[in-house]
Amino acid sequence: MKTASQKYGVLLLSVLVLFGCAAVRHAFGTFVPDQVAEKNFEAFQIDPGMNYYFSGSDVYPSVIMGLKKQYVLDNDLWRPLKPDLQLFKDLINDMQLKAREHGQLQRGFVLKSPEGQTIGVCYCTFTVRMKLKMGEDNKVIVYTPEVNSYPYGGGGGRRGR
């Protein structure tokens, strides 16, 4: 039979573990499907309030991401994308072409902080898996998807970035 202090000890330990897990989980944001973000990408609209990045091939990126300028991308897994309308249009058209070849479609997503604030947008297929982690001082880590998001690859030449 357990003593009262042992029961309280187990209860206290359980509560600490739960709060610890909640605190760790709380640092992660989410990707929410969003038709407005999708339409903006497909209309080739570059938001001047965002910095843009891409992941994947230079011709067939897996993802294009826009991050509000008040946030700092805190990893070097992404490559910056110049705010060049023709380049933006070409990349999106090429992404759509490559996805269609593999029976996929791109979608728009809104990036949300753990508190539910919109911190950016991205354009990719539903099959792409990424994680978003918030740090201190508006720093954001977005882990890129697998290197090859399209079956059978999508190499190609290099464009001006």
C-alpha cells in the first residue's frame, strides 16, 4: 500500500511531465491549407512584406515559402528567392508541371505560430511534410521536406536566385 506522500510524489511527477511535454509541443507551429494563399501564389503575387525562400531543385522546387519580414529564418536549409516576378512565375509554372506529371497538385498554406498568428505562407503539394519551430526573438526554424518530393526527381539547370 502506498503512503500519501508517495501518491503525491507520483501525482506531482505526472503533472511535471505533462507540463514539460506541453511546453515542448507548444514551440511548434502549423501549416494550415488556405485558398487565399493558394490563389495569391497562382496569381504570382509577391507580398512586399515577406521574404521568400525555396527548397528543392532550382527548376522544380518542392516548396516556395514566404515569411513575414518581422520573423527571422533561423536555419540555412532554405535558399533565398529574389522578389523577381518572372522568376517567381517560372518557378510556380514549373512546379505545377512537375506535380501534374506525377498526379499531384500544389496547394497554398498559411504558416501559423503556436499561438495561432500568421507568420507566412507556402506553396507545395499535400504530400510534402515540413515542421515549423518557433524560437526566441521572432526566430523561426522551418525544416525542409525530403530532398526529392517528386517521384523520380526533378533536376534541371540553375536559374538566377
